[in-house]
Amino acid sequence: MITAVDFKTGMIFRDSKGQTFEVLSYMHHRKSQAKAVVKIKLRNMETGSITENSYRPEEKFEQIHIQKKQVTYLYTDKNDAHFMNSENFEQFSVPVEKLKNQLKFLTENMQVQGLYLGDEFFDIELPIKMKMKIASTVPGVKGDTVSNLTKIASLENGVEIKVPLFIKEGDEIIIDTRTGEYVERA
């Protein structure tokens, strides 16, 4: 058993209601006369939804130990994303709703970490930083820095993100897959 003060980014735990969560970020918080709380940004492992919650430091949780296995993303059809276990070449599918934000960063034959609870597959883990190519963007104009220092760009997978003005079409950039934000030029 762990307490709320033991949380670390990436830790997976089960709460008193039996739901499994991944800790995305956490912060210990205390206001003058009030009791301390731990504010946590969580991702529900069953539904993929992201929520914020506060726990008292003494609350106890069951830490979940997971296994990571290399899997290959194959393709997505109407309802499911299809993967192959790289060790035994067994193919399996995951409902698209479960992957939500991660699906937009997957490309065919991409190697990702499959997260297993016992023998049951329940999620994937993308690399934190990925290199993507800019498919289209408007050119940045010199001196156009009065209001905003970013512009919208479309990546090769169709996702739109904000990038600095100096980024051009065809440039390769590094993005953070957890937030979907620009990190740096590749």
C-alpha cells in the first residue's frame, strides 16, 4: 500500500472504488490554516479520461505493478486499433475510444510499449518525445511578433499544433506526446 505523498509521475494505482489510474502530474498543496492535500492529474486506465483530484496525504492506495512488452502498431479500422506482440507475433485489437489522444501519434509499424496487468493488455505507452514532419503551415512574417509568437501548423498525421514563427513546411520537429505540444526543432 502507498499513500498520496508517495505518488510519482507515471505511477499506476487502484483507488478504493477499484478504478485504475496513472499519475500524470502531482503537487503537494497547503494553504495557511487548512490541512495539506496532494493535487493530482490522473488518467483513468480503463476509459482514458483525464481528471484532476485532491487526496489527503494519509489516504492509502494499492500500487499496481505492470509489465511492459514491445508491441507493433499495425493499423486502425472503424472501431479498433490493431497491434502485434513483438515476442510471439500474436495479434490483438484495442477499442479506438480507449486510446483517444495516443491514436493520433501512431504510425504504421511503429514500435510502442504495451502495458500488461498480469496477462491482460490494457494500454500502450508512447515515447515521450517524437519526431514529426510539418505538412503545412503559413509562412512567418518578419516583424509579426506584436500579438502572438506562435502559429498553427499541420503535422504529417493531420494533427494541428502551435509552433514558433520560424518553423516552415517540411521542417522536422520534436513534440511531447503527453501534451501534444511543440518542444524543439529536430
